[in-house]
Amino acid sequence: MTITQNLIDHLANLAKLQLTAEEKERYLKDLSSILAYVETIQKLTVKQELKLTEEKTVNNWRQDMVSNCGEQIKERIKESFPDKKDNLLKVKGVFE
Amino acid sequence: MEKLTIKQIHQDLVNKKISCQDLIKQYLSEIEKFDGEIRALLEVFKEEALAEAKLVDEKIKKGEALKSLDGIPVIIKDNLLYAGHHCSAGSKVLENYVAPYTATAVQKLKEAGAIILGRSNMDEFAMGSSTENSAYGVTKNPYDLERVPGGSSGGSAAAVAANFCVASLGSDTGGSIRQPAAFCGVVGLKPTYGAVSRYGLMAMSSSLDQVGPMANTLADTREIFEAIMGQDEKDATSKELPTLREKTLKGLKIGLPKEYFAKGLDPQIEKNILQTIEKLKQAGAKIKSVSLPSAEYALAAYYLIMPAEVSSNLARFDGMRYGLSLKDQAANLIDVYKNSRAQGFGSEAKRRIILGTFSLSSGYFDAYYKKALQVQELIKQDFEKVFQEVDCLITPTTPTVAFKIGEKNNDPLQMYLSDIYTVSVNLAGLPALSLPNGLVDKMPVGLQIIGPHFTEHFLFSVGEQIEKINK
């Protein structure tokens, strides 16, 4: 398929990525050549009834219980916050 | 400095031929001498390693028994969390990030006594096949400094090859342990999906990622694998491994998938692998040509499934909770996201996020992502059928030896093609071992052994026999 600049803009917007003009041009070119390659899978005829990835590997679930990770881990997580107020993570307003 | 094995070190420590502190100092001095050029490591935990070595020496002095990995110097890939230590996944986004907790695989190594010497360079978020995509510079291949060490666990492979440590941990999503192991002439294992806990491994493509060991010898790779494997309640996909009877070469049925010995394979590598096959035949193994008909679509399916998971896994780097945040330069919430991600991610990460967003987006999902999942199912079925006929498969790990730094930098598709022999294994969740198999043009060649799910012990026993006949 043909990749347009509009599609790149749309994808960048969905992915929350700010792209420069130079990047947009580069990814348009890259995406076109990568998609031309990956589209080869469309040649493969797959029977519709083929069951999709029915996992043979069963997950081992643990009890759904709240466990305490300990103060040190909590402190380290808080130290990674870009911004905080008291014990809370601070972000820009969600509603404007 | 001579390359030491875990067994040798253990004996030397017990017999007091060397103190653990002197041993660690020797490795640190190798790093100091040679890593300026190779650049395998992002950080060396010098003081900490020496303090831990001192504890091992005290234990020996008191006559206490040593654990299996006591005093063994190990290096971990920079996408494995180690509490209180920087962990950047080779990305600028996490330049100042400090791990709040420790990955299970690292924890298990520590519990077995290993000394973590440092963290190794990698392609950003494990995306790459050459370690050229790191925000912290390019790692070089110890065999030839003009060549790449492979990737994405290139730092871990180069560190083992350069004798900076006895073993290292890497992660493998599409070949990221096996391909650098092959390029650097070391042993690398990509375990079965679920054989090793992924807790504390930064997610790239969660349905494909596995943590695994690299070392100079098969026995050491096995020792490290046995220390890290097993079920972990923090990773629901992890399991205990069944114990398997080891097979001898006599009567062993080995399959050679014809799709792996086809166009694109360096004829000298083909010759190198077939010579070993011939020796295996003489030793009593039965060699059979087999077919994996969907193999030719594996890389294409991989480059749809993996980026889709990447695009959702990397959504967490939003400048809100950790990592690079441009909150002060942004007017609103959306701009914090967009600008932090634009500044923090390198070009390959962005490329894969866009590609993955494409394959998951409305209008393209069925023709691309869903189709790729169907191909994945066909690939799984191919392997299942083949393993009814043979015990294991042998292939080259890579179609070429290590390429030159910069050679494939401007052509992402060419770079992706270097994973052509490794990705199917991840798509099918299988275990595979890469063994050094001599040299071509003075560069190491990797031989890959692929087995059914959870047959790592068997793969090691086949590998040991190949090691013997190659001697």
C-alpha cells in the first residue's frame, strides 16, 4: 500500500510522538519499504477456520491479593516522579 | 588474562589458590584496560563488587561451604532491574532512572552468590541487531573493533568475549541473545517462553521476550541457566522445567530445515555448519532434511507482531511517572507526552512505535496484525510437525558473520534481515542454543540448536556432544 504523509501524521498523533519534518520524511520512506516486505504474508493463504493462538501455555495465576512492596521500594518509586506534591504524583491538568 | 570457568573459579577459591577480592580485581583491571575501546559496559559497580568479594573471602576463611555461584563475576544487560542501581535500557528516556526493585533472574543469581560487576550496553529497549541503537554509543566486537558485536544484547556478548566476566545475562525477543553470541564467539541460550521469569525485565514485546544466559563455555551457560530458571509467582507465564533424560548422539535424529540452508546464507557458513553435521553423522546421529514451509514468512510476521507490542509497551514512557519529562517546556498534558517522547526515544524506537501503531490501527488491523498472528500459528504448527520426526533442528544462527559498524545503519530492512534465522523460535516460544562453531574470515560462526518446548537440558546435552566432536 502507499503510505502518505497524512497517514504518518495520523500515526504520530495516535502514538503521541512529536516528529520533525525530517523525521516524517524518513519514516514515510522507511515504513513504505518495511511494509512492502511484511506484506508478503498476505500471499500466504490461511484457512479461515484456523484457530488463533489458543495458548497451550496456561498462565499460573497467583491469589489476587494486595501485597505490600515495602517502604524502600515506595521511596524509590516516588523519587522517580518528575514532579510531586507531598506524597502525590503531580501532573498537568487533565481537563481544561 | 586466561578465561576461567565457574568450576575452575570455585575450586581455586575453595583451595585458596586465589582470594575472591583478587579475582574480582583481575576482572576489574581487564575492564579498565580494554573497555575504553570495546565499550561493552555502561557502568561498573566496582566498590560494591569488591565489598561482596570480601564477604566471600570471609566465608572461605571461616570454612563455610560455598554456594554454586559464590564469587562468580557476572554482567547484566541494562534492561534488567537491579534495585538501587541505574537502569536505562540504552535509552535517553531512562538516563537518570534508578531501579526500585530487582528482576527475578538477577535476584536468583545474587542468591546463588554471583557478583554483579556492571550493566552492559544494548540497543535502545532491545530494538536492534548491532548495539548501534544505544543512546550511549556503539559497542565494538572484541574480535574486530571495526565490526558490530550484534544485538541487542551486544554489550553482554562482548563482555563475555572480552573476558570482563565469566557470564552475562541478556534478553532475546527475536534473536537478541543468539545473534550477538554468534557474532562474538560465545555460547548463548534463548530459553523456552516461560522457562525464566520476566519479572523486572523491561518489556519490549511481552509475548516473545525471554531472559537468558551467555558464557564462554556451554557448562557455564548451563550453570547460569539452572540458577535463573523456574516458576515465579510474579510472572504468570513462568513454569518449572521438567527433567529430561539426556540423549547420546547414537540414534539422535537431527533435522536440517531446508529453508535455513537457502539463498542469503554465506556459502562459507553453510560449509562450516555442514562439516559439523558430517561429524555428527559419523558419530551415529541420523540426519534428515526437513521443511518448515511457513519459515519464509516468519520475519515479516515478526516485524508486525513485535512493533505492535512495542508501541503499547513503550506507551508507559509518557513523562508522567518516571523517566525523561519535558513538563516545564510544555503548555499542556498532551505536549508533555509528545515532547518527552520525541526527545527521549531514539530513531529505531520511534520507527517501531509508528510501525506498531500502524499494524494495530483501525482499517489495517485485520490485514496486518491479525494476519501476522495467523502466520505465527502456522509457524508453531510447522515446528510441531517437524518435532514428530526429529529430536532437534540444527541451523546456522545467522546468515553472515558480524558486519561492519555503520554498514546497515541507513537501511532498517537490511538490519532486520540479520534476524532471519532466529525469529521463528521466538514466534513459536521454543528454546534455542547458539554455540561457537569455528571461524569464517577470522570471525566467529554460530551454530543454532532448536528443540521442542522446555527441552533446554536436552539441548545442552546435544551441545556438549557437539563441543566434544569439534575439539
